[in-house]
Amino acid sequence: MPDATVATATIRPEEAAHFAALARDWWDPKGTSAMLHRLNPVRLAFLREAVDLHWGGDVESVKPLAGKTALDVGCGAGLLCEPLARLGAAVTGVDAAAENIEAARHHAAGSGLAIDYRHGELAALGLGQFDLVTCLEVLEHVADKQAFVAGLAKHLAPDGLMVLSTPNRTPQSRLLLVGAAEALGAVPRGTHHWDDFATPEELRELLAEAELTMGEPRGIAWSPLQGMHLSGDLALNYIVTATRP
């Protein structure tokens, strides 16, 4: 039986409540999660390349994750889970907000996708290990980053691949991701807390403590001409892989 202290170590109730309130229109590309809809193709491009490199698969395959299991932690209403399922994975999605899981199940059913959605603290769910573990734009919202990353690592299979993304804690991210984005309504107020952002160096250390090796981070940047795109500029947001050494 999971230790009760561990099982409640990472969820911040106020953060879960904030995102639960957004569950109803999570799948609306013009709604409160519009920024995630713009981010998703960029994150998926990185993830697809990482999957092909890690497992040496056929880059032309439409189902590179066939026969593999995937766990998405902090899945929201399933914006990443559904593409992972379409790429062939047997997907499990976990979120702190019951409202998000309800919305995720409803949308997956309408899309004809069999995804195992779970609500609650990861450590309390009794899940096993997975070939692919993803955790995108979640790290800033947890109460204990070290415990959270260690929990992710426990669910990664020995030859598995982990993909994480998170805002970087820089002057630029304070100005644009928190100040401008919330002031202009690009993201709901209260979504970001700059002090909770993690630098690549901090994330590398957290992963090392969990006995994982971090790959080279790629920036997720924005420009008027390209919109959201992968970049060498890590100032705002970045995405990385992690594997067992």
C-alpha cells in the first residue's frame, strides 16, 4: 500500500483547482488552452524525432510507438495522449484534476481511442513501468520537484525514453510568459509562477539525482514569422529527453 506521505507529496491543490476550472474548453483551439494547441505540434515534432533516434525505428512509419507503452503525467484533458495513441502506443494518462480526466475520457471516446486515464497522485496509483514517459509543462506546478522527478523515473522502463518540457527561469520568461502572456490573455491569469520555473541546469541535476541522464535541451521559441518553433534559444521554454545511463 503506498505511503500516504509520498502519495500526497507533489500535488498542489490550488494548481489542480486552477486547471480543473479550464477542463470544459481544454479541447477548444481558441479557448483558454489555445497556447497549448499551438505548442503541441512543436512538442510532437521533438518527440517523434526523439522516439526514432532512441529506438532506431522507421522514420517513415505512421506508428513508431506500436507495441510500446506510454505514460503522460499531468495529461490535462489528453492533448498529448491522443497523438501518442495514434502513433501506436498503449497510453496511460495521469492528472491531478478529476475534471480534466473526465474531459479526457469523453474526448477519447468520441475519437475512438482506448486510453487509460487515471486521476490522482502518481505514486498512489500503483502503475508499473513504461517505455515512454512524458511530462510536458508540468514541473513548475508541483510541490516537490525532486520527489516528482524521482517518481517519474520509477515509472521509466530500463531502456525507456523520457521527454520533459518546462519554462526556463530567465528575465525573458518573466517578461513574456508571465507578464505579457497573462496581461494579453494568451494564458489564463495565475497559470505561471516564475519562481517555480526550472533552469536546464536545475533540471539536469534533478534528473541526475533520479539516476537519469539528460539529453541536449532544445528551445521552444516564438517569432512573428515562424510562430512556435524548435530553436537553439532556451530563454523562454525548453524540451529535453532523459534516459538511464
